[in-house]
Amino acid sequence: QVQLVESGGGLVQAGGSLRLSCVASGRLFSQYYMAWFRQAPGKAREFVALINRNGDQTSSGNAVKGRFTISRDNAKSTMYLQMNSLEPEDTAVYYCAQGSKFTSWENEFDYWGQGTQVTVSS
């Protein structure tokens, strides 16, 4: 079965950086689009970033543009999210997702990880 496992979350001060990883298994990683979403307490889940199958096309949400970078290594079946200039508003559980379309619409993603907590202190 498909599994997505996130790691790399933690507590960081405002202005700091973190790199999240998502390791996928269960089906051929390079054939699927990947994305990051996040959910803060009391808020709806929010699109963060998206990457196409070979990694040469990405899209980011307005809240993270210019600060977060999504990438992937198909040889390692792993996707990354480099997060720089972190702000307290970035505090959330971050989820990776896998799907068959280049879209930010969460309902189009078939599989989800369990999430990793990112907390940014002011």
C-alpha cells in the first residue's frame, strides 16, 4: 500500500529555517505529482506548494512565495520543503500528499502522510 512519511518538523525561532522531507513508498514515485499542505489549529487545511512529476514545474501558495521551496528526488522517492524566513503564522501541521494531477485542490490527492508539526516562536 502507499505510504507517505513526513519528517523534519520541530520548534524554530522566527526568521529561522527548516527542511521537511516526505518519503513515499508503495507505487512508482516518479509517476505522481506531489504537494505540501498545512493546517493550523482552528483553521482549514491550506495549500503550500506543488511539484510536477520530474520536478521542473512548481507552484506555491501566496503566503509562502519567495520563502519556501519545494523539490523532489525521484531516485530517493522523496520530496522536500525548504522553509526559510519562518514566521509565527507558519505554525501548523504540515502534510505531504500524492496525486495524479498538477493541482492545488486537495480533493484531487489520493494519499496523505500523517503530518509533521512545525512551530515558529516569536
